Amino acid sequence: MRLDAFLKKSLLIKRRELANQLCDEGMVRVNGTPRKASHELKVQDELEFPLYNRVLKVRVLDLPGGNVKKADQWSLFEVLEDKRLPLDLAYSDEDPFAPPHKTPRNH
């Protein structure tokens, strides 16, 4: 299944257009590597992507065959990490995967 289709059908991202945009910008990582929207996902792949003021890391447990009911979405993935970003970084151009900046010390 395509990466963008999984993000939409699993209800992790509400619109496929947004999933495509995140993939095109290199913001969606599969097993630690940025991937395009057309990347074929497999069960046990780990996805990491920013969503508003957080970064989600999930493991794919199953690939949906058709449309998914909201109550069944949790059978498709397992949340490994839900990292909250400070609100001032949520909509910036900085890479959410980059380590935090260290301020220089004056000795």
C-alpha cells in the first residue's frame, strides 16, 4: 500500500493532499529514511512524521483493504512515540527531527 494512502486510510492524517505534501517535503520517514508518497509500505514499518505541534512515531500493524471505521483505526498501527513540540516551533521551517539547539556558553 502507498504511504500516502495508508496515512489517510488509517486516519493518522485527515486528507491525502496533506499526506502528499508532507511526503514531498521529506517530512515523513519510513524506518528512519525520508520517503515519497508512492513508497510501498509493509507491515512492521515504522513511520515518523510531524503533525501540527507534535511528532508521531508509529509502527504499521496491518494494511487496510478498503475504508476503515474510526473505531477500527487502532488495529492498523501502534503509537511508539508522541513527542510534543513547543508551540513556537510548531509552524516554523525548522526540521522537527533535528536535535534541539544548544545555546553558547560564556566562560
